[in-house]
Amino acid sequence: MVMDEVFEKLRLLQDVLSRKIALEQEVQEIPKLLTTQEELLSRLKKSFIEKNIDYERAKTAEGKFRELLVSAEQSREGAEKNMDSISTQREYEALDKEIRDAAEKEQQYRKELQREERLLADLDEQMKQNADLVDQQERELADRRAGIEVDIAEKNRQIKELDEEERNISRDLDPEVLFKFERIIRNKMGRGIVAIRGGVCTGCHMILPTQFANEVHLGKEIVFCPYCSRILFYEESDQETEQYFDSEDAGSLSDLDDMDEEEYEEEDEEEEKVNIDYEE
């Protein structure tokens, strides 16, 4: 298989793998969408339990103050009845004090009872609202779970189709290259094969060594970017300014360097001779 065909297969495979990986990530993330609603439901249930405890506590207090109020009323009424049977001033004063004390307690217990009754009414209303919210959230959560299960099943079906497409495309490709290629795509946001333009990797935008640029240009084998590990392929560009060198070009440049060094040595010898003659 020529390298152009390999690169074309890799580009097709890149698209398939990118879509497949995106779907796999969505399948993993979908259940997390329920987390917020589950936390809300948990808080509502906790609030309902706490309010129920407060309600029971207020109901107990309400019963206690009701009993105390009845006792204070009976004490006052009994003292008032005894007023007709007193015979001395001292008895009158004592009974009058008993009536006043009983009336004060009666007033205090009535206020406490009314406070607890208002609290019970408020708590009862809050519990009803809370219970309605719990029921609503449970229904919505159940519906969302059912919808998510359908969504996950559909995405898994698409993943299976992409698996089959992946197998068809990669049938003639090197397994080791495929392993590296998939890992690169997972780590590089879906881009595993990129072009080289002007000696620059378009994946990481790093300037590549001439050796790599030449190897990519020749297109004889798969070359990985030494910086981002992506597979590189050569792409012509109208604005491209890179210089392409082969081994023969490098040799001719070396020869020019050697010639320059010989010219410099001859100039140094002539200058040294002139200086000696001048001194004589």
C-alpha cells in the first residue's frame, strides 16, 4: 500500500475514531446529568424528615400547653367559686391572689398554645409543599432516567456501527501504528494526523528539524512529530517558504565551506608575508 493511501485511510479513521470517542465520553457523562436532580431530591427528603420532626415536637408542646391551660382555667374557676364562702379579709386576700396567679398562668399558657398552633399550621403547610415537591422530583427523575437509558442505548448502537467502520478502514494498517494513532487521538482532542507546512507542524505549531521535514516530504514511511507525537503528512502551500534539502545538497554546501576556509588561509599567509617585509 502506497503512503498516500495509508494517509487517506488514517484521515478517514481519524474522523471515525473522533466520533466514536466523543460518543463514549457522552455515554460516561450522561449519568452525571442526574446528579444535580438526585441531590435536590435528597435535600427535599431530608428537609421533609426534619420538618416532620419539628412538627412532632411542636405537637407535643401544643398538647402540654393545652393541658396546662385547662389546669389553670380550672384553678381560677375553683377559686372564684370559693369567693362566696370566705369569711375573713385574710382568706379573701389569699383567694384573690390565687385567682390572679391562675389568670396570669392561664393567659401565658394560652399565648404559648396559640404560638404552637401557628407553628403547627406553618409546618403542616410546609410539609405538604415539600411532599408535593418530592413527588414531582421523583416523577421527573424517573422520566429522565428512562430517557437517559434510551439515549445511552442509541449512542451505544452508533458506537457499534463506528466499530465496524473502524475495522473496515484499518484492516490493512499496521496494528502498532493503529494503537499509537488511537492513543494520540484520545490525548490530542481528536487530531492524530496533521499536515506539515513551511517546516512547521500544524498540530503543535512547532518548527520541525530539517530531517523530519525531508522524511515527511519524501513520504516513504510514517513519521511522528517529535513534539506532539502526531502523524505528519506533507501538504503543498502557496505561501510556503520552507527549503527542502537532500544529502547531495548538504554535501555541496560543505564543499563551499571548505573552499571558503582555503581562501581565508591563503589571505592570512599573504598578509603575514607583507608584515615581515615591512619590518625588514
